[in-house]
Amino acid sequence: MPSIRLPHTGVLTAALALLFAAALPPAQAAEAGFGPLPPHNPYAGPSGTATMHGDTGSSDATPLPGPGAGRTTSKRIPLQSACPTVLVGADTYPVALCTPILTRVPTVHLLDPATGESRARLPIAKGSLLGGVYAYLDNADRLVVVDGDKNLLRVAHRRNADGDWELYVDRLLSLAAAIPGDDSVTGLAPDWQGRVWFATAAGVVGTADESTGAVRTLTLPAGERVDNSISTAPEGTAVATSHATYLLRAAPDGTPTVTWRRAYERGPARKPGQLSWGTGSTPTFSGPTTGTDYVTVVDNASPTVNLLVYRTDTGTLVCSTPVLLSAGSGSENSPIGAGRSVFVASTYGYPYPAVPEGAGKSVPASAAFTGGLTRVDVRADGSGCDRKWDTTVRSSAVPRLSTADGLIHTVLRGSLLPGSDATSFLDHYSYAQIDPGTGAVVRRHHLGTSSLYDTLQMAGTVAPGGVVYQGTITGVVRIAPE
């Protein structure tokens, strides 16, 4: 393992937050105080960079600041792969999970933190389209992922005898006996006891205890699919299926049990700009007291989707609030949740080059990508929610809120034809900072033109040093202060 290791304690996070808040205008500095993020999971890497959605609670928020207000540089790292997952360990080394365009064999890359260049690569067994997407970093900076052979892997990195970096499988546990032959794992996350929770496309939810080799499962009702990842908090594990949202806990032997289930409006069909029929959300934990007071998803109601906020302890519905009113109303993205505030980005009409097998036809068959971003705040007394603003920003990535600099970081897709909602291979892409108080774009930095820079509604990761790593359809873009 690498010898360089940086602290990621609350002291460091607090110091960074104070430093950047002091440099912000008063109104924006106030917006930085969004309340607690989900508590750090002791079995995961640093909060903000351990999972695709930042933490195991999938808050899509980070305690790290972005590049700041000065000059910004960007660099495209071509990997001939779509790279939806870029995570950063305590040693500051980014680990990317990518799917090559030609072979579609998931490949792990170790990136140089100074340049973003790939220093080592390791292919893993090919599975489903989404099987090479969700993973997390554990507390030893190992990538935890399930490969196409249904093996739970922990992929570590180290320097070899020649001083070169290498990736290797440090631990392997087969899940094959617990997963039907034609099924595949779509999401996984650790719980607070060190077990790995996983969910499969066909609706099997399980736990794996690597210390004993025990794997325990629960099959959800027939017809319920899991097409996104799962989220964990001290209160339990949240899973969103194509029909309902669940909170589950483990029995003494590790078997998942349902604490509560809440059905949602799934609409008549998959919408354009979605990869499945149902919610596109990985469930988001957030809240003003513990950081996990609420569980949030977006439904698939037609014509207007709703933000659904539930109390984590009871499953009581706090609110069902229509969102994305100014544009196409549909989302494939997990919401941002921080304190009492939730942000929802539209993916309606986004031109994905492919959808998973069995996703079904969308209704309508296609639509313009108008964009959209909505902020909703849960009332202080928990009696409901209020929509604060609704915009038509064309975010082409999963937005990330920094509680350190008080900004939302994302990538915007611009049309070849100014003012048009049409999309083409020659669209242009810009890194953007958005004021969460108003929804206004306060800063842009041009990344590039053409589909080489298509961020494909993938999540960006804010790393130490104000660096942003953004996956694209052909590799990674590294955005950094100059």
C-alpha cells in the first residue's frame, strides 16, 4: 500500500470549511451552513470521496471545497472508456471504475493525483451494463466491487519491486450461491457492523460477512427491480426498487428484514432520459439533526415527478412535492441532500447512447433535453416541504454540493445552436458553479466540444486541493485551480 497518507479527520474538514467560508460573500457564506452530512461510516473511505454519491448515505454532498473563484484549468485524460465512478482514498490517489467502449469489460484505473493520468489498470469480469458502475472505497483505500462472476472483490494498490504502481485483488468472496444465474449486482455499500450490503437487478437484497463467509439474502416482491445503488446509515439500509422505497435492517444472523416499505407513483412507462422504469434515485439520507433524519427519492409520476421525503425511523411521508416544473420532469439522478435542503436535477430527454437490457421503451420515444434543477426545503418543524426555486439549468452530470464553499458543482451541456434544446455530437461542455440560494450559475469554465467530453449524467468527485474529477464517455476530466 502507498506510504503517503493524509488525515481526513473532522479537524481538517472544519479548518477547510472555516477558511473557505471566510472568503465568501456574506450571503453565500450563510448558504454554506447546510447542517450535518450523514455520519462517516467507519468501514468506508473519506466522506465526500468514498462513493459515487460521496458517502454511504448518498448525500451527493461533500465537506471538501471546489477549485475556488480564481483561474481554473482542465485536462482531459483519454481512457477510451466511460468512467462513471471516480473515488479518492485517504492517500489522495483517485481510483476510477471504467467500462471500455469496445470490450465493455469493467476496468479499474489508479490515477496520479497530480496529473490524473492512469498509473495502473486491472480488468475485472464483465457483467451487466450497470454492474460495472457502483462501487465504494473501504477504510483501507481498497475498491469494493462485485464483478461479472458474482465475486465480491477488494481491489488494492501498491508499488511493486520496480517501484511501479499495480492494482491487485486483495480479498475475494463469492456471492454466486446467493444470486440467481441470470441476475447481477447493481449496488453495494457497507453497514456500521462491517457487513457489505448488496442489491441485485432482480430484487435480491443481501449481506456478506467476509470474516465468516456468511451471505444472507431476502428476495423482494416479484417484479420489483433494483436499477440504482443502495445507501446505508446507522438506522439501516435504504433500497429503492422500481415500485417502492424500503428501509431494511439485518437480523442477528445478518438476514435482511424489512423495517418499512412505501410504494410510489411509477408512471405509465420509462421516460426519455431515464435508464429504467421507476425512480432513478439512489436513496438519499439527509437531515438537520443526525444527517440521516430523512430518506429521499424522486418518483416517476406523469407528467410531473415528485420529491418524496420520508422519516427514516418510521417511513412516515413528510412531503410529496412536485419538482422540475420549468422543464422536462423526470430524473435518473440521486438528489443532493444536506440538512433540510434537497436539490433535484432533471435528466429528462438526455440522449444516452444505450440503455440497459430490459429497460423497455420510453414514452414518449424521445424528447428535447431542456434541463432543470429544483431546490426543496423541509420545514423546520417537519410538517412538510416548500419549493424554493426551479430553474432550467442543463446539468449533464450528477451535481455535487460542497458545504465548505457553499456551491453546487456540476457540468453544463450547451447546444451547438445557441438557445436551442437540441443535442448533437458537437455540443460543448462547461464546468459550472451554482449558487444554492438562488439556482443561478455564478461561474463557468469551458471543458471542451464534442462527444469526447459528454459527461453522460455521471457523478463528479471533489477531491482534496480543490480538484474535481469528472467522468466522461471517453475517460476523465481533471478540473483544478491554476
